[in-house]
Amino acid sequence: MKKLLVLLVFSTLCILPVKAEELKLAENAKSAILIEASTGKVLFEKNADEKLVPASMTKMMSMLLIIENIENGVLKWDQQITVSENASSMGGSQILLETGEKMSVEDLFKGVAIASGNDAVVALGEAIAGTESGFVDMMNKRAKGLNLKNTNFKTPHGLDTANHYSSARDMSIIARELVKHSKVLKYTSVYEDYLRENTDRKIWLVNTNRLVRFYDGVDGLKTGYTEEAGYCLTATAKKDGMRIIAVVMGEPDSKTRNKEISEMLDYSFAQYKVENLLNHNSSIGKYEVSKAKDKYINVVPKDDATILKKKSEKNGNATYEVTLKDLKAPIKKGEAIGKLKIKENGKYIRTIDLTTTKDIKKASMGELYLRYLTDIVTGDITI
């Protein structure tokens, strides 16, 4: 690995999470957590690792797998899905799918993101994995990949089932991964819409997350309620370039749930702001690649490199350093080829993978020989 120290200094400070007893936030919730999305820093937590029933917040993991499979080409937005008897038999919140009915992936996704349709999420899960249980296996595998410590899924929808649990912290981690896919927010931010328009089975979808209408900046994510779980909500809002994720579990009613989430968001936007060091599409430089068609590549961070700052405190210092692998073709766009390490006040606080902006193909022997001759003529190589 090649290490390149970048001595760029930015004003920042060390942020520590505030304990529940220090703030009058989420007082009625069994557990809660508040994070800034780009850095993942915890601003507030209360019993954040307690295993609880997540109810329909489960569907955040389902939506994550669905959007990833769409982006990977397994599903297409306009693809028609035939609804199984299993999917149409789901109880709880639903979009009234019938066995044998055909509906597009996009409309089914709307049914999940807006109306929390249990039937819709099962239909999509079956389209990806073949069976509902196969999709649940994928959910748990993805949970392990995200290093979730207190989560086990038994269904893709979250109806009360034995041994189905998660925690506020794990829900925030799923949400943080989900908001990286902006297309999801296109649907979770919709307050109302219709399915099967111009038919006798037209259905009105109203977002179960009322904050998308009543709190400025909220554009997701997922509510949850069962008798065992109580009232739950993972909400996200963005203002002035900063995205916040707030989670509450086990609230006594929906009014309290919305009020306490709103107070958590108010606190975040009043107290904090983010500073961009590098955008995910910002080149940190051109680097030579061995045996490649393109001799040099642009190296970029896979995520935005940001620093969280508390508005009321004095500034500190931040730097970052770059470590690259030995670059040899071929390299695929998105492939991790190094690390960008952010250091805050002398301590490493975050590591971001580095990648290239396009696929880098391996050069043929003829192309390499021609480049060798060219380098001799231009003086890049002396013999």
C-alpha cells in the first residue's frame, strides 16, 4: 500500500454522543438514537442497543435489498410481478393485492415506501429470492454484512413473530445505508399517491409517516406499529446540507412518537452543522496504473468526506491521508483501491474507501509496446 499524507487543515471538533439523562429527548420511548448520516456520529442515544420489536421498520432492510437488486439489474422498475397467494394473504397494512394480479416493481415499491404494504413487500421479496424465507435469509446476511449486533429477521414485513428483533442503533445503521440510494427518498417523501388509477380497484396511498408533510425537510423513512412493538419511527430530514436520522421505539402513541422525533430533529439542526472536506465525486488526484489502457486514473472517495461540527464550540483541526494499493489493471468502477483516513485533533475518526471514476481495462501487449516507444520519443523513458 502506498501512503500519501495530505496536510489539508479544516476547522472541526470532537463530537461525543449526549446521554439520555442530559437532554429531555425521547422521554417516552423505550429506546432512541439520533445520528448524522454522512459521518454516522451519534448525537444522542437512549437504550440504543436494547433488543426490541421493530414492527414495520423492518421494511427498511427489505427496501435496501430491493433497491440494490434494482440497481444491480435483477429487477427493473417497469417489470411486471405476478402476485402469489402467499403475498396476497398478508394481513396488517396492505395495498389489497389479489392472487395472480400483475403489478410493476415501481408500483409495488410505492406500496411499501408510502403505505407500508405487507403484501407488496412480500411480492417483491419473492421476485428477488424466489420465496419469502429465501428473502429473509438475504436480509439476515445483509445485516451481518452491516455488522448489526442486535438484529434477527424472521419476516420481510415486521408483523409480530417470535425471535424477530432489532435495536434503535441497528435501525439507524440500516437507515444510513438506505439513504445513500436517493431513488428511495423519491418515494418515501411522497405524502399521497394512487395505485390502479382509472380502474374500479383504485387505491389511495397515504404516507404512514405524517412528518413528510408536517416537518420541513423530512423525506423518509419508515413507521412501525404492532401491539407488541408499540409505536416506532425512523425519520430522516435534510437541511443546509446536513442529513439527520432519528429513531424511536416503543412509544405509547403516534402523536407522542411524532412529537419526540420532531424534538430530536429540532435539537440536531439547532446544535450541529457539517463541513465538506471532499465530495464523493471529487478527484484527489491522478495516479498511474500498471498495464492499463488508460495510463492514469482519477481517484475519488466512495462517500462524501464530511466533518460534523457543533455550532457553539471552538474550532479544532482535521486532516486526511490517502493510502493506495499497487494499482494494476483491470480495475472496476466502484472497486475499493485504497483508503482515505480522516484525522480529527490527532485521532483517526473515519475511513472511506477510494475508487476510480470508470472501469479500467487491461492493455494488450501491442498497446503496451506502443506506449513504451512513445515514452522513449517523448523522453518519459531514457535508454
